[in-house]
Amino acid sequence: MQTVTVSSKYQVVIPKEIRDTIGLQVGTTLEVIPYGTRIELVPVHPMKDLKGMFKGINTEIERDNDRI
């Protein structure tokens, strides 16, 4: 596990290994989510980048007889 230090301006540097692992690029928007005493940074992807993300997913589900 890697650690970072919060600067006097409340900034942190994301370690290069982590940036490379998740493909983080300069200018990427991150959503900041508080989760208890933890902070999660989630990259926000443009909708056009998500096109085809679930290609091939099985959409067959069992439904109740009174549902279409």
C-alpha cells in the first residue's frame, strides 16, 4: 500500500504506479465520494466512451407471468 501526504493547500499527488495501472490521464475529472472515514476518487468517463461497454451481456432474465 502506498501513502500520500495532504499539502497545506489540501492537495495530494496520485502515485505514478497507480496512475499507470488505472490509465489516469492529465485533465481527467474525478468524482470525490466520502465513504465513512474514507475518500474514494472515481474517474468520470464521457458517455460516448461508454458506448458498447456491455456488448454481449445476457439480457435474458426470468420474469413473473404477470410481467411483460
